[in-house]
Amino acid sequence: MRLFYGQNDEAGDRVVKENVVREGVVKLRWVVAALATTVALLMVAQYADTYLPEPLDRSAPPDRFIAEIAHEHLVNLTSMGPRVAGSYENEVAAVRVLVEALRGVAAAASPHNRLDIDVMRADGAFSLTFIDGMTNMYRGVQGVVARARGAGGAAGGRPALLLNCHYDTVPDSPGASDDGAGCAVLLEVTRALVAAPRPLRHDLLLLLNGAEENILQASHAFVTTHRWARAARAFLNLEACGAGGREVLFQAGPAQPWLLELYAAAAPRPRASSLAQELFASGLVPADTDFRVFRDHGRLSGLDLAWSANGYVYHTRLDSWRAVPPAALQRTGDNVLALAAAALAGPHLAAPPESAAPPVFFDVLGVAVLVLRPPAAAAAALLALAAVALALRCSAAAARARIYVRPAEWARGMLRVTAAALLAQLAGLAAALLPALVLHAAGVRMTFYARPALLLPLSALPALAGSWADARHTSGSWARVRGAARGWAAARAWRDALALLAALALAAGLARGVRSAFVPALWTLPAVGALAADALGAGEGGAALAAAAGALLPAATSAYLAVGTLDMFVPIMGRAGTSPLPPDVLMALCTGALTLLTCSWLLPLVVAARRARALVLALAAVGAAATLAVLLARPAPYSAERPQRLMVFHTRRSAHAAAANVTQESAADAELLYWVPELDVNTPHSLDDYVAGMREAHATTAAECARWVYCGAPYFLPVLSLVARGHALPAPHPPRPRLAFAARLLPPAPAAPRERALELRLAGAPHLTAVLAPAAGVALACAAPAPPLQPGPRWGDRDTYFVALYAAPEPAPEPWVLRCTLSGTPAGGEWLQAALAAHGMADAARRSPHHESLLRSAPDWVAPTGWGVDLHLVTLQ
């Protein structure tokens, strides 16, 4: 007999009215059925996440989106291979293909619409907070621009909707998904809009930009220099960090909430989440898009949509048109066409801008999108909090009536059970971590990368086993504690505890303005279901059933979010860099947390179940067996379809003696090396048996970091915080690029003895970088055309500034000249350290024969890339 709290008997024991509490009121088969229901919800979520419509062909009406035409655009654009800014393929061939495609769109227009075409070239400069922060300067950036307008309308006299994509790529990638498919979709959307048998009410601007991978340069050039840009009132940006699948609306705003509401009303197959927006804004996804430029420099609001499935091909040779199914183009095209058509036909573009904050938004299994503006979202949150408070009050009343517990005693017991529920979730996370830590310690790392299904037995099942074991142990050992016994009273107590945790998370999110708080808001629904059952007098069993019914929507939504989150973050682990936590640990935490969230509604049933120990042991046994099997089999972490990323920079690293005047000819010594940034935990020694010399590669040393800014590494982007370490091996020959530069520190003027003028002249390649690190106590400011420099990470006691310079190769570019002022009192007479580099990434012959041979020696489960770099390390004093 297990005693429960209630009134004291003569012996002083706490008992209920009947003196006996039933220990196992839920049969094990009902727990198994509930678990099977959760698995079914996961399968539904997986189906919703992968379903694509049948693509249309040319037999469809002309004002429909036709995937066959979009796919032809994609093949035509990507068949020329990589299109790096500054290359012939990007500056000439791609422009020719896109202009020809637009001429075809113009020819297909109905008599009611017109299409104007322009090829822009522009210069400019701006600063970005991208990852570590950078300053971007460019010349001759290109883009192909089209304007569609209703016939008879005043040219340029109407507000416009801007559609944007980019056609340039990173080296060695055909860029079919990133972002050739985006341009193919927008070309076909434009064709369908101008082919419609009615005039456009507002203008449509289409920007096919040729320098996004240069870090958002062409979008900046358009919004700051093009004559059509000032007509834009809102924008839609199409991007990718994967290939195919369903696009997700992952950024919206910063104002114009009608865009989201229009998307919710118009898109036939929506997928959107403010949780995705907050994850992206947090920096967990190492990327950025033109959305930032349109928002910050164009002062526009808009929507950002991207493909995220199959992120393994992103920025690799595998990103060909074969990786993008026509059905994916059809799905995205249908959504973008419906949204664009609604925006162009409605009154919003011509209305005064709305400055309201972005709404809370999320879709339910791809069927519909719920959009709540901040006041409505706050009201819904307060209503959910009130419902939880009422449910807790009803539980206290039920405890008084059924088991003779005073409300104050029930409240104290509830706090204990709430703490127990939180500890159970933490125990589940610890259990999910254990296999990951064992595998990492044994050197069996990232097996989930090529086999994501392994996350189920290695992380998800141990998380459930650990959480449920802890919950049952806590409930059993605290049987005399208020609210911690088994039976229906325990089921109610744990259900209320989970509702209280959800309410606390919701209240915290509401107070901080976190728009992803819709997730805990949904998890208050089981308490609402139980509250309704109590109001109808359904009894404890009926309340449990009603709570389970209330859990279906939050469980389905959580399963849906879990599928999408893992689908995105598993491939990201292949380019996560030098993370402070091993990728196996990160994915175990992520998988465990998502599993515990999705299955949290099962906890009250498990606590109240008969013989649930057998189920817990079975889950733990499967997890242990899977861990042992992986340890023994040591499966390869990569495959040809899910390759390891490898970057190899063939570098000439020249160190210069400290002086007031330094040129490329004054190098004291030069080192030839291949530098391999550490993109994942296995870099570079997974290739020891395949690539000559890789076994001898040494990691960045403390001496290099003490001597040179950024450890003397040839960074092309400001990603020091992401990729903090690299590996070097000797190179037998020099790389092809040659940097021509002169760095001068002019004598101080008598009127300003604490200031020195700095002049940098750089030339030699379309892509140049300069990392500037003034000495401690010295400030750096540069004159136009440079914008105010964006600070980067601190390097010891120095500030750093990362400056990227791009000049189109035709016509022959003039040298870059940066004129800056250093002010302060440096210790030891040193004013500035600089790392100046020419990156040969746009040249068709950007690699030496030995460099090419080294990359080709990598096995087929590797996606290699790289280029030559001429790096000069300079100290001015």
C-alpha cells in the first residue's frame, strides 16, 4: 500500500479517504499507444515537410507558373559552371543568358503589359555586421534589372514590388540552388505576371544581381544607385542554403506586417516561422542574405524565403541543376506568384508605410499560416496564461474535494513536482549526451552526418529513457510529498507542472518580446483540455483523455519544427567551424531537446502507468545497443552525396620587417603553404590516407597568433569567431596571384604630433582583403570612399577591421587607395599591423597544377575547393 497525503489518521500518517491510492492507473498499452501516436505525428510532419506538387508543363495556362520553363532557365544558367564575381562566366556569359531570357519574357507579355530591361554597373561602399563584421568596397558590380508595368501607365510613376535573387556563385559550385533556382523562379514568375490578360496595377521590379556571394554588394549597388530603386515599396528575396524541397519564409519585416498577412492569405502551400527568423538572427546559421541590405540601406520591408533541404550540396560541386527537382520550383513558384500577384493587385504598395512591429507567425503542417500582430499575440498569450492559472486553481479544488488536501498544501506540492519535471527534462538531456560523449571520446565522430537516422537511437531514445526514469523515480521516492504520488493524482500533478513550465516560458517570452514564444503557448493547450473536462465533470480519466487531445496540436507542431530543424542543422555541422562544443554533443542536445518537447505530453501518463519500467528499460537498451554498434562498426561520417567540405588555400605568406614604408618587394621572408581552415571536427586528418602531406599538417600555433594578426591566416571573409583554427602543410610551388601594394605611414604634422596619416595602395586581383589592427591606444579612421569602418573582433589589446575590396576586371581596374588617420600614443612606436591579400578566386586559372592535383586526390566523399592567395603581413612604425 502506498500512502498519500490527505488527513492524519490516529497514527499520524497521511491517508486519503479510501486509505489506498491506486499506483498504476494507466495501462502500459495506453502509454505505448500514446508513444505510437507521437511517432505517427512525426511521420505526418515528415510527409508535410517533403511533399511537393506535380510540376506543370507548357500545356498549362500562360498566367500559371510553369516549372518546365523555370527548369530550362536553371539549366541554361548553370550549365556554364561556377559564376564567381569577376569571372567571364559571371560578368559576360551569365548576363547574356539572363538578358536573353528577359527578352523572351517581354515577347510573351500580353498587350496589357510592358517589360523594360537594363544592365547596371555601379560602385559603392558600406559596412556590415556579417559574422565578425566587415567593410565592403566595390567597383563595377553588375546586375540585370527588369521593370514590368501595365501598358499606358506612366513609366516609373507608380510604386513597385521588388523581387530579388542572385546569379553569382562561390568558386567550384554551379550554384543551382544558391541561387540559380531563385533566378529561374523569378524569371518565370515575371513571365506569368506580364502574360496575364490584365494590366498590372503597380510596377514590378526584378533584380537579378551578380554579386551576392561577394557579400551583398549588388543589392547595395541597386538600392543606392539605380534610378528604378526609389519606386520600390516592399521586396521579396529568394535564397537558398540547400537544394530543392520546400522553401521557408524565415525573415519578415521590419515593418509592413501586411506582407505576412498577404502571404498567409495567398500562398497555396505556405511554410513560415518566426522561430526560424529568431534562430537566423541569433547567428546560429552562419549566413546572411540581401534582406539585410534592403532593410538597412534601402529602408525597405520585405520577406525572405529560402530552400533549406539537402544542405549538404550548398556551396559545393553537387549544387547542380540535377539537385533541384522541377517540383520544388513549382511549389516555390506557385507561392511567390500568388503573393506577388496579390501585392501588385492590392492597395498596400500605394498606401503609407505601416511601422508596426513584425507579427508572430507560424504555419501548421504547411496547411495554413497563423499571423498575429503584437497586440493580438499579447492578448492570446495572456489568455493562455489565464487558462493555465484557472486550470491550476481547478486542480487545487479537485485535490481538496477528492483527496482532502488544502489548496496551500497542493500549491507547495505543485512547486515540488514542477521542479521534478524540470529535473526530469534535464536528466533526459544528460542521457542524450552520454552516447555523444562516448563516441566523441572514442574518435567516432559525426556519424550522424551521413546517417541522420542514427540520431533516433543515439539521442532521441536515450533522452526519453533518461527523462522517464527520472520522473518515475522522483514520483516514487517523493510519494509522501504533496502532489508526488502515483495514480491519477500524480498524473494531474505532473500535467499541471508541465503546464506551469510552459506558462513560465510563455511569460518570459512575452516580457522579452520573443516571437517564438508561440511554442510554449501551444503547450498550454493540454491544461485547457483538462480544464474543459473538469468543467463537464468527466473525472480523472476523462481529464487525462482531454489533456491528451489538447496535446495533439502542440505535439504535431513540435514534431514539424523538429523535422525542419534537424533537416537544416545536420548539414550545417559540416561547416560549423571550430565550435566550442563537438558537433556530436550539439546534435545530441538539439535532438534530445526536440524529442523531450514533442513527447512532453507523455510524462504524466508514464508516471501514472503500470509496469512502465519495462518500456523505459527497452528504450535505454536500444540506445545502448546502437551506441555499441556504432563504436564497433565505426561507420564513415561522409558519403558522396553528403560529403565533407574541404577548403585549401595555396598561400604565399610574406612577412615584412617593421618600417614606415612597405611594398611587396620588401618582404623579409616568404613561406609557401597550403592552409586548410577547420570546417568540422574531422578536418584535416580524415584525409591523411588520401592527400599527400596531410598527415604532417600542423594546427595554427600560439607563436603564429602572437606574432601576426589573425594568426597570419589568409581569411577571405570575417569568420575568425567561426573558424578560429586552421592547419598548414608545405607547398612546393608559389600560388599564381600576386599582390601589388604600398603601405606608407606619413610623418606627423607639427600641429598634430599624435596623428599619423596612413596610405594603402592595393592591386593585383579582383578580390583583395585588408585586415587592419591598430596598436593598443590607437584609433583608426578612413576617408571616403571608405565608409565608417566596421569593428571586428578584438585581437589581444587591439581593435581589428576587416576590409573587402572588389573591382570588376573589365575595364582594367585602378589600384585601390585607402587614406586613413591613426591617432593616439602607441607603445614602442608601432602604429599598425596589417594582413594584406590578393585572392585569385575569379581567374579561370586560379590554381597551380600542384594545387589542382592536391584537390583532385581527395576521395569522392569530399567536396574540395580553394584558390591561390598572396598574403603580406605588415607592421608600420
